[in-house]
Amino acid sequence: MNLRSFARDYRREIRFFLLFLLIFLIGQGVHYATRSWTAPFFVNVLNAGAGSKVINGITPGEETRVEGNVIVSGNFRLNIAQGCEGIEGFLLIGAAILAFTMSIRGKLLGLLWGFLVIYLANLFRIVLLYYVLKYRPSLFDFMHIFVGQTFIIVVGILFFVFWVGRSAPVGGKNG
């Protein structure tokens, strides 16, 4: 198979990939350009604040509180850094949904549900990391770097596959 026939045979897939890449890179650029303004809300409120509330709901004895981007319980502290707020997961889901050929309504609902799924998965990850760091600190790096990040990516991929399967027209023709 030569390059020309490959491009012709896989035109939709190539279009999806290039559009996905473009949207993702633009999203990353916007994210990094606005991060100093958006981080207090995304990191401090949506992740540290909500994470603290979930932890207190699960184990009230922890009596966590939030100091900026840090979840505090007594002398124990878990820092929620920029990059741990799940934005990259949002961008991956958003770029994939926007690049895929489906109705505007399907894209908007996919973005809404996808962002919610990624947010909840990331919140779960933060709460889990809190308990791991506090009660099994030797596992923290492994859980944070390998398990936590992989978890968000897998959740995003599974959501996208589910959403595309749900939103694609019967017969799989999408453009």
C-alpha cells in the first residue's frame, strides 16, 4: 500500500487525528496562558476544597481543612499542585469529542458528561492519594505517578469509546 492509497483509505481517521491534535494543542496553549488566573478556582476550590469535603464525609475524624491548594489534617498536608487538577484529562476528552464527527448536540452533551466524569475520577484520585500518603506513604509515588495518571487516561478513553458508540449513527457512518 502506498502513501496515497493509505491517505485515501483512511481519510476520516487521519482527519480525526489531525483535528484532535490541533484542538488539544490549542487547548493546552489556552490552559497554560490562563493558568495563573484559573488555578485558584480549579486547584484550590474544585480539587482541594471538594477533596477535603469528601474526605471529611468518608472519615469525619480526619477533620481536614483547606489552606489554598493544600488539604491539611493536623500536621499532615497533601499539596494539590497545578497539573493535578485534571485539566489535561478534560482537554483530551474535549479534543476527542470535538474532533469526532457527530451532531453539535452530541458534542455538547459529550463535553458536559465527559468533563463531569473526568472531574469525579480526578476527585476520587485525590482522595485516594490523601489516604495513601497518610497511611501508606511508601506507596505514594507509585500511586501518584503510575496508577493515578493511568487511571485518568483509562477513564477518559473508556468514556470516549462509550460516548462515540452511543452517539454514532447506526451503521457506524459518521461523516
